[in-house]
Amino acid sequence: MKNTLRIFARELLGFLTTLTIKKHKPTVICILGEGETSIAREILYENIHQKFPARRNLEILEAEFGIPLTVLGKLSYPDSILKWTVLVATAVARVFYLKPHKHFLILELPEIDSAITRFWLEKLNPQYILIQGKFNTAVKMPQSKTYKDVLLLLGKLGIDKITKELPQARIKVCKGINNSTIIDATFFYTPSPMQAVLEIIDRDTAGLPAQAGKILLLSDSKKDQTDTLKLFPKTIINPANPQVSQKDIVIIRGNKGKQKGLLSKFVKYL
């Protein structure tokens, strides 16, 4: 039953992806392979969006539906049937009432399953394909649109001045108000492991218990709360009116869109 629903959802999202691409006619670049695809994605995006409107998938997902969600312009992963229904209805409406918007779409395709990879390549019909490292899926790709070097592809697009930017860290440590430290562990679709967040605190405060301030965790996830309390039992969880002072550490988790207000409240410069 679950597999049948997934196949239905794939076909429906594939249909919406095709409609949206036909409407806006973006220049689609697909990045494939087992190499440093995320780095290639960010280098392409960083250079292209300085000259042309551009979008890219923001996180590499094991969940394949991150691909059509990017095409449809969604920055959060629906977590209920109702939200998926609203997404589908909105996507159909946008095909009819939005004006065409010419732009670049830079999409990193995880090679989860050969059949799924072929499915999305067919729906996306990319103008350019960048292969990084080994690529196992048997796909007929015209030589004229296939590249193995990021700089050659950028040159083909008429971009000569190249900025080699690496992907931004999923977990950011920022200077906060009142000389506090903010750990931005928010996410678009999939969260970083909480253990990775806690390791940052453990490393930064190790051997300095007298100098460390309070630890505040702002997260609705029960697992986040449990994991944090195991390592730091005095952590303050979701205070109603959080106040921070010097050397306090604030961990902010959750969807980036929903937590934007919290980040702007605590971080000095966004």
C-alpha cells in the first residue's frame, strides 16, 4: 500500500514538474554522480545567480521528492496529507496565474535508484548535465549536453569570472546578542544529526565549565530535547521568554522558514 502511494505521488509530482517547466522554461542543469556533487552545485549556483535568476535544491536528500519540491518553489517538506493536498492545488493554480519566469534550475540528483533517477531526468529534461565522479545509472545522454568539469560548463554559459564558493555549513555558529553564541541548526527539509550539534558544544565548552553560560535549546523535537538533556542536563528547553547573556549558548532547530524570526531576534547580523 505504502509503495503504491509513493508511486502515485511520484507520477503526480512528475506531472506537476513537467507542467511547471513547460510554463517557465527554465534552463535546467542536473548534477549526477558519486563525486562532490554538492560542492559543484554551490559553485554553479554562486556564479550563475550573480548574472541570472537562479534556484537550486538546498539540501541533498535521500528523499527523492526534494527534487520536484524545488521545481515547484517549496522550501519545506509537507508533513501531512492535508499539506501535500494544498501543495498540489497551489502548484496547479500557479501554472495558470503566474507569469512565465525565465531562470536557471540547478538540481543535484541523488543516485538512490536507477529507475527513479531516469524518471526525474526524463521529467526535468535538462539542457545541461554535469557528471561528478562515477555515475552508475544507464542513461542515454547526448554528448553535446554532458560535462565533467564545472569551469567548462560555466564557460559554456558565458560566465568568465569564476567564484569558487564551497557549500555553506549545514550548522552555523554565529555571534549573538549580548555576546552570546547562537548555533543555527535549522534546515529546509532534513535536519542535521543532533549529535553533530552537541559535539560542537562539547568541544567548545570542554574543560571550561566555569566560563560557560547557560545552554538554551529552542526546538519542538522531543528527540532533540532528550539527546541534549542526556549530555547537558541543565539545558533550558524552550523558555517562554528567552533571555541571553554573555557566554550563553542558544541552539535553534526547526524549519528555516518557521525559525527565521528567532534567528533574527538572537543573531546580530543575518
